Amino acid sequence: MSKAIFGAGCFWCIEAVFQQIKGVSNIQSGYMGGKVKNPSYREVCGGLTGHAEIIQFDFDPAVVSYKELLEIFWKTHDPTTLNRQGADVGTQYRSVVFYLDEEQKELAQAYKQKLNEANAFGNPVVTEISAAKEFYPAEDYHQNYYNDNKDQPYCTFVVKPKVDKVKSVFAEKLK
């Protein structure tokens, strides 16, 4: 198994997206990239910790490649908005790939460059590509959030459309 770490706005959204993908397991929402040790959700939401809301997960490269995961990552959020996804605004909601080795770094940089050269989104991709740092797990109530709270308004209006998109665009990659 290999590991991947992505941030694409609220971790509830990206967690729900990647829970659908064959070969992905052990998804954990958390925080990374900041200067505060063991931050709380309230601290991260305050925007002063430097941490991003992220997910880290295991994946089986024999089932789904890192490049395929990058494709899903970039196609299921807006990577052209700096420190924002929809109504969620702040550095904690930045688009970010935290790489774990040189291969992941090179694949992410090359993919981002290809998207920008093709003007794939109409605006430049601003996704941060940085070395992974210490991972801090989010509080228990953030784990598996969408599946446990589908009737909450945020889940209905923000998370569900992303899940529906991954189901329609990446049907062949679904569990």
C-alpha cells in the first residue's frame, strides 16, 4: 500500500469523494502544513495556525495509480481559487498536494503544469505542492462525516454534488 495526502477545501468533501474510489482505504481527516502542534478544529478554522484541512489515506497502486488519484483530486474541486472553495475561505481551505516522496512531487508538478499549459480550468491552477509535514488527526466527529451526516445542510448542498460528480465522471473507478 502507498499513502496520499490532499487538501481541497473542507475535508468533509474530499473525504467523501475518495471514499468512493476502488483501492482507497483508511481515510483520515486531519490537519497539516502549519506551525501549531496538535491543533483543534476551532484553532484551524481561525485561520492562524497555517494548517490546511486535509485527508490522508492508503491506496493500492495495483488498483488505482497516484496519477489517477491526482486526476480525481483536480476534477472534484476548484484548484484555481487561492485559499478558498466556495463559501469556505481561508488558508485552511487551500488546494494542496502534500507529497511523500520525489515521485509524488514530480507527478503532481507535471500534472499541474499540464493543466496550466492546456488552460484546463480557464484560470491558472494555484494548488500548493509541498512536502508532507506532521499529520494531526481531526477530532472523531469529523471522521466519516458525510456518511454519518448526509441530512445536514452542508452535506446536502456542498458535499453531495461533489460525490455525485465523482460517481458520474469516474464511474469505472468506484467501489
